[in-house]
Amino acid sequence: MQFRDLHRQYEAMKAEIDAALLGVAASGSFILGDVVAGLERQLADYVGVKHCITCASGTDALRLSLMALGIGPGDAVFVPDFTFFATAEAVAMVGAVPVFVDVDRATFNIDTSDLNEKLTAIRNRGKFAPKAVIAVDLFGQPAEYDFLVGYCRERGLILVEDGAQGFGSSINGKRACSFGEISTTSFFPAKPLGCYGDGGAIFTHSDDYAALLRSLRVHGRGTDKYDNVRIGLNSRLDTLQAAVLQVKLRHFDDELETVNRIAERYTELLSGKVKTPIVPKGYCSSWAQYTIQMPNRDEVQARLRAAGIPSMIYYPRTLSRQTAFAHLKQTPCPVADELTKTVLSLPMYPYMTDEEIESVASAI
């Protein structure tokens, strides 16, 4: 697409966002209210679930979900070793123990074979009670939910979907953030649907979980703000962020189509030169990142930097190797470890021009 067309689309959306922000400022309603409630209905409809409960961040969304599920001390929660720290951090924050599972080399998502081995080991050990699996939709691609949903149900595990990077993706038309008993996402600016600060949301079909989550996000609120029936958090999505997200959600499917076209072009230009991302049949990625793999990653990144082309390493260290989890003394995951040395994420945003895409590919 030509630069002038992309610029026109961006400017049109910016004008809508500016008007929405001014509307909130004029209303004087800055916390929760009609705009937030309207966004929650729109997000629930988009994902295809009954309830959406917004909150202050994707990390809070995970923590609130685990609180609502009653997960705490003595419980084990299985998480992929190759992902952002918040996934395991939320587990530790409620007093449970994260168990690190290796990931698939091609999709970067949780390895179901290693999950089964880790579950067996935890049950044989008998020290912790296996309670849940948090599957992460890494870099915009859904985890293997066609397997995980049945697997968890048969083994009495709760499936939580961490869709912080996967909002907008799908499997055979079923959208991300609808696969878990509870699912979460993040609206951090770099995410597929990003706001102008921090924000998050929780999705569920359960009336009971939804009511509990609405209480937990406001200090364990009961019938009114001074009736606190449980210990909760102060975790509300502010109205300004909700107004931004309402506008961006209206444009989101167009942006999703565009990033998929950009990803296809990257793959066309880079195939055979580096290991490009793999999207399984029936899956649609929302491309939070376009991540390639190569053995000489650091050299390539240095040359891109010299050419003025930004790139990022997600992630240079696995969860099991984080200092905060050193006391767990868990066995490192070999594929996850290897990926920390070979992955590189390239520029990816809906308003990239064809010339920019070709410039990045040519430099690589």
C-alpha cells in the first residue's frame, strides 16, 4: 500500500481518538462508567464470550484470574519457559509454584509432550497439587488449544489462556481469549490492540467468575464501595484508555488484515535465508511480533542497527533462569534455552510500507 494511503488511514483514526479523549475530559467520568462498560460489551462480542472484565494491566488480569480460581499456596501451575516474566510472576504472587515447560521450536508455544512429562513428575513427587495450565499465545499465535482444552479437562486441570500477545488471532475462526476457562489479554501499547498506557482484560463464559472478578478488581467490593467482602486489588481500566480502545477496536480487523499481509511479504522475501515463523493450518496470527531464527543472530542484529533498522530480542533469558525463580531449582528447558540465542523480532506494525518491508529484508 502507498504511503499516502497509510498516512490517511492513520490520520483518520487519530482524529477519532482525539475526539474520544476530549469527550471523556468533558464528561468528568474518569474511572469505570459507561465508556468502560461499553468497551467490555464490545470486547466480549468480538471474542465470542459472555463476559469481559477490564482491569489495569495484563499482569493484573492474570493475577485476578488466579485469585478468582482459588489458586494459592501448595498449588502447581504449568507455564511455558519461553515467555514474558509476568506469566510466572502472577503465579508466584498468589503463592503458587510455577512449573516451567519447554516450548515448540517452530511455534514458540507450550510443548504438549513436555507438559505431560512435567505433570507426571509433579504428581509423582507429591509435594504440590497440579491445578492449572497457563498457555501463552506467544508473538500473536494461539497455543495448541485443540489439544490443550481436552487434555486439561481429562486431567482435572484448569486451562487459563494468556492472550496478552494474541488478541485478534484465531483457530479455525474461533478467536483467541475464548479458549480458557478464564482468558486474559493486555492493552500495553506494543500489543496487537494497544491503548495509550497500561490496560488489560479478562474473558469468561462463567457468571460466577465474572461477578467475583468485578469484585476483586475494586478492593473486593460487595454491594457498595464501602462494603468490602474479600481482599482484592485496585485494578481498574481508566476511562481515557477505554475511549482509545473503542476507536482502535473499530479499525482492528483492517489492521489485522494488514499485518498478516506484511508477515506474508516478510516470509516471501526471507524464506531460505533465515528460519521464518510457522503458522499451522487453520491458525491465524495477530503478529504481535514477526520473529525469525538464525545462529548468527547477534551479528545480524548489529548490522541492522548500523543500517538504522530496529530489532528486538524476545526473550534473552528463560523464566527458569530468572534470578527471582532460582530458588525453585527447576531443570532448564533445552529448546527454550536455544531460542534465547537465536530469535530476533523485526519491525512489525500495520502502517509499514512495502518499501520499509523490503528494506528490512534486504538488510538481512
